[in-house]
Amino acid sequence: MFPEGEVGAIVAQRYNRLKVRPYNRPMASKKGKVPTGTIALNKRARHDYLLEDRFEAGVALEGWEVKSLRAGKGQLVDSYVLIRNGEAWLLGANITPLASASTHVVADPQRTRKLLLHAREIARIYAATQQKGYTCVATALYWKGNRVKCEIALGKGKKQHDKRAASRDRDWSRQKERLMKQTG
């Protein structure tokens, strides 16, 4: 694909640097703004829960919420998913309204938002959350094309000693990496 030798290596390096990855593809817009793939992450969920099954859900949003998310004003810190009447709802997610975008509506930043999932996925989540210790939390909000998607996960609550062990393992893996860099 690329020529041999030093020139070929330089061309290949530049090609790989400029290549657009499919998971973080910029979205074209009229105003020239290019949002990145990830809007918000829930790092606390990864710390507090042992995450098992993950699902991708669409989110039913109003116009001012989409504009706020394009500006990066979304938070998932204390959010969770509730299954009620065969529908999935996102509770506790905070989307701060923009002053310019929500002048004609009364904006509720923490309103309950509907998640769009298949019936079999909702049934699977409902069955898992009825078991003791399982809950469903939102782990990420991101763009997929021009739509907002929410990654939700089934999680089992960690005990305090599990959190300490995870922290200890993370620190040890960092220390191993440092040692390997120094020796090699």
C-alpha cells in the first residue's frame, strides 16, 4: 500500500494519524461545531458497581436538551434506570439548560427521560434487577451519528473491601508498567 523504506514509513505514519476512527467520527453541522463521541461518563458507577451486561439505548430528548448536550452540559453522576410498565426510564441525569436555547420553555434539568430499548432487552433488565443486589445504571452518554445514545449496564454493588482490592490492583498494575519501562 505504501512505498518501501523511510519515505514509506513517514507516509504510513501520517496516514494513521489522520485516519478517522469509526467510534469517534465527527458529525457535520451547519455552524461548524464538531462534537466528539462521548458526552458524559459515569465513573462513579464503575467504582461502586461490578458491571456485567451492557446495553445501548436511545434517549427521548427535547430540542433544548440536544442543544445543551452539543455544548457538553450533561452529567450522569447519580443516574440510574427504572423499569416501569414495560418501559425504561432514565432518572437522575442532569442536562443543564442553555440560556439561549431554552427561553420559551420551562426547562427541568433532571426530568425523567425515556430510554428506547427492545422489549426483550427491557425484559432482561427487569428480570435482573428483581434479583437481590442488582441494579441498572447509566454509564455513558455519547453521539452515534446525529443521535444521542446512552450506555446502560447491569451492576452488582461492590462491598468496601472489593473497592479497596480494585484500587490496590490498579495501583500495582501502574507500578508494574513503570518498572517495565525502567528496565526495558
